[in-house]
Amino acid sequence: MTAESLRPLRFAFGGMIALAVAMGFGRFVYTPILPGMMDELGLSAADAGLIAAANYLGYLVGAVVAAGGWAHRHERNVMLAALFASAALSAVMGLTDSLWLFLATRFLAGVASAFVMVFLTTIVFSHLAASRRNDLQAMHFGGVGLGIAVSSAMMAALIQAEAAWPAGWLWSAVLSAAGFLVALVLVDEGPLGNGSEHREPKLPKSLPLAKVILAYGMFGLGYVVTATFLVAIVRQSEAGRLFEAIVWLVTGAAAVPSVWLWNKMAARRGLTVTFAVGCAVEAVGVAASVSVGGYWGPLLGGLLLGGTFVAVTAIGLRASQVLAPLAPRRALALMTAAFGLGQILGPIIAGYAAEWSGSFTAPSIGAAICLLLAASIAWSAGPAPKSP
């Protein structure tokens, strides 16, 4: 194979590693580390929800800021700076026990994650489209699941070593720094066509696009409860710390091939229909995590969460870009902002509801209802063009 034929594969793999750092570790490693923080620091469910919400607020702010034209022709540099910051901020989390510093650090980590998601995806998608290898988008988004799977293996090793909670953050920083170096080498250019003298136009006025954006926000609100508190739910069941890592490993492993699998349906039924079905399937997993007893409930919850949330995220973003073909970055940024707003509300509401009720059952059922609403709204948007 020639260097040119390997080019799209290189960008897809580089994108996968970068998303493993920024999302798998930078965003979601909080979930398996959280129970240890709650036990050893005495954090309440409400405190845990606030820390998660700070991260999601940062994600929202980062997405809104990324929607502007200030990074024109500098997307790669901004993405790499944010990726490095994500690794550094993981280390900061392991070096403090202050709630206020947790909030500030996770806020900044959320900003960094959004910058990586928006600018990295813009870069990778442009190179894949130019090579007519849109099928490799699944590899790119598979990075989220890869990061979750690697972080769960890391946590299993730390549990066996009886390490305290800061070790999770510090080792996350080490692995994230290694991933940053890989991305630095592989993602060696900005987006193609970035030399154009014209900036993207405003988003078109489109009811289907508005519905997809609204559904995406509801999806963010619905999925985030289980994504944030799944391991804490397992901790409440007293199934053992190693089982906590196993549940999170199942989540990550299911996420890795999920985009490829759901793309098969998108190619036949269209993006919005697939988005709606994915939300409905995820609602089943969210409800099962608290309503099915024993080991099976959390395992099913982790399996269906991992098997849907990355793919639904990716398919929603692609649907918005199809509905706004002349302003793909603006569409991506606005979708990310709607997603971020839902994520801010989710852990705050869930945390206080869990503290008030004494369990995560009520907030999880509420999250499942939000996912069903997202499915209904997306379905009503009508068929979008099928996935390429």
C-alpha cells in the first residue's frame, strides 16, 4: 500500500487515539474513579453530581466558543493544545482534595474535551471525505470506547494493588500523555479545504435540523445519568470493586465496534431513524441498570450504554452535517452545545434526587424517559439522507 492510500487510515487511527484521551479518559474516567472519591473523601451524591456538571458546563462553553471563526486555519494547533491540557488536568485531579478545585479542574477539562471533539472531528472527517473513506469514521469514534476499556483495565489493576483514588487520576494522566504523542505524529495536518478565503455561512433555517438538535440535547440529558453514576450504582449493590471495573470494561468494549454496527442500520434506514432507535435501545439499558437485580442489571446497563451512546453521538453529529452541508463545523458545534446543556442538567438533578431518595433508581428511570423523548423527537424529524 502506498503512503497516500494509508493516509485516511492514519488520520482515522490518530483520531481514535485522540478521542480515547480526550473523551475515554478526559471525560469518562471520572465514572470508575468516583466511588473511591465518595468513600475516601466523603463526597455525597450531590457533590459528585456537581463535579460532573462542572465538566459538562465546560463542555458546553467549549462547544459554544468553538462555533466561532477564531480558530480558522489553526484548528490543529488548538486541538493539540486542548489534548495536552486534558492530560495535564487529569494529573491535577489526583493532586488535590478540594471540592472547589475539583469543580474548576473538571470545568477546564470539559472545555478541552469540546475543543478536541469539534476541531479533531472536523480535521478527520475532511480527510476521510477527500479520500472517500467515510467508513473509517467508525474507527475515529471508536476511540471513546477504547479509552473507556483501557481506563477500566487500568482501574482493575489499581484495585488489585489496593491503590487509593488519586492513583486513578495520575495514571490517567500518564496514559493520556502517551496518547497525545501518538496523535501529535499521526494527525499532522489541519482540515482540508481550510485554505478557503470564505468562512462557513450561518446555519440554514430547517425544522428537521432544529428537531435533531433538540433530540440531541435530550439524548445528552438521558444518557449522562448512567454514564456518570453506573459504577456508583454497582458500589451501592455491594457487588465488589472488581465487578465495578468489569462493568465499565463491558461498557467500553461494547462501545468500540458500536459505530460500525449502527452504521449498517444507518445505511439502510437513514440517520435520524437510526438515531431514534439507538436512543430507545439505550433507554432499556438505563432502566435495566437499576431495575434488574443481581449482576445482570448493571451488566446489561453497561452493555447497552456502551453499545449505543458513542454510536448515537456520532450518528447525530453526521445527521446535523447532512442537514447543514455548507456549515458542517457550525452544525457540529451547536449540536455539541445542545448535548452539553443536557449533560449539565442530568448529573445535578440525578445527584440531588439520589441523595433525597437514597438510591439512583428514580433518576435512572427519569433518564430513560428522556431518552424515549429524544427518540420520539428524532423520529418526527423525518428521514434524513442515508449514511454513506
